[in-house]
Amino acid sequence: MNKFKLATGIILIFALGVLTGVLGSGMYFKQRVENFREAGPPARKEMLMKRLTRRLELTPPQQEKVAVIFEEMREQLFSLRTKHRPELERIREEGHARIKAILLPEQQKQFDEMMARLKERRHRKAGPFGDHKPGGGPRPPLP
């Protein structure tokens, strides 16, 4: 009986350790992703530059060229997003209307609330790919 209690205790301690590790890791990585998103494009650019410099052993002239390329890419992506934003919004709104058409009235109300929160969050936060104006400010509100 004592051996059974000892084995059960050891297994329980091991299981709690695994559970703590899994939960702790999940919380740690979630926080890192949130910090990355909230840091904004300048901080993300700096982090990416550090990582590339370290892993590829970039020379200072290479670092300068890569930084210029990053800035050009960011401006081009911003331009593309701005150009196609109305079309993306139209597709999003049509999809939402199609979803609402199959929902019950109470579900429609909940769906509208969910979409309003999502839209507000989208306006407050920048997207993961630096959805900011080239000058560094937050993206403009949708028309």
C-alpha cells in the first residue's frame, strides 16, 4: 500500500509539473505575441533587423541596405492596403450579410455586437504587418 501511495504521489507531482509548464509556456508566448503586436512597426523593424544581423552576420553596409529595403516594402504594402481597402471592406460586409441571413434574430444581435467589437479593435490596433502610415502614425479610419 505504501508503494502505491508513493507511486501515485510521484505521478501526481509529475503531472502537475507538466501542466504548470504547459500553462506557463502558453502564457509566456501569448504575452510575447501581444507585446510584438503592440510595439508598432519601428520596434518590429528593429527586432527583425537584430535577428537578421545576428543570424546572417550582416555587415554594417548590408544592414543599411536591408533597412532601406524594409522601409520601401512597408511603404509599398501601405499603398497596396490603402488602394484595396474599399474592396476588402465590401467583401467583408457582403460576407457578414450572408452570415446574418442564416442566423436567428438573437444570433444576429450577438453577431452585430461581435463585429462591432472587432471593428473597434481593428481601428485601435495596427495589423501584424505594420498597418501604419509611412510616417509611423496609426492607420487612418475606414471611410
